[in-house]
Amino acid sequence: MFEKLKKYFEPAESLSADEARAFINERDEGSYTLLDVRQPKEYRQAHIPGAKLIPLPELTDSLDHLDPEKPVVVY
């Protein structure tokens, strides 16, 4: 399983909310993936515009929905 995940994610330091906001604001929409790993109910209540929902328990089975060539911001 780790090897499958490794293909999609490079180790990175955590970003603060301000750093994540700056990352998003400095890039064109579609040049990165904004990934919400919360539960659907939480996503429906509120989410960052443009975020893709893949609940954390489903992530390993849904990796083919991510573009390994784009940076991924996970929250």
C-alpha cells in the first residue's frame, strides 16, 4: 500500500492556513489538487471552493482519481 501512495505523494512539511492560502492564491486553478479528506456530511456543511472530496478511509482505493503530476494540498 505504501508504494502505491508514494507514487502520488512526496513527503512535505505541513502548511499553516496562511501558507496554504498563499499556495492556492499564487497558482492557477487546475494546476494543483485541493483534496478534502473529511466525511461527506462535513464537506456538505462547508468546504473550500474547488476542493475534491475523497474521505480519508477511501483514499487508498481512490488514488486513480488524483493526478500524480499535480501538487496535492490535503485538508
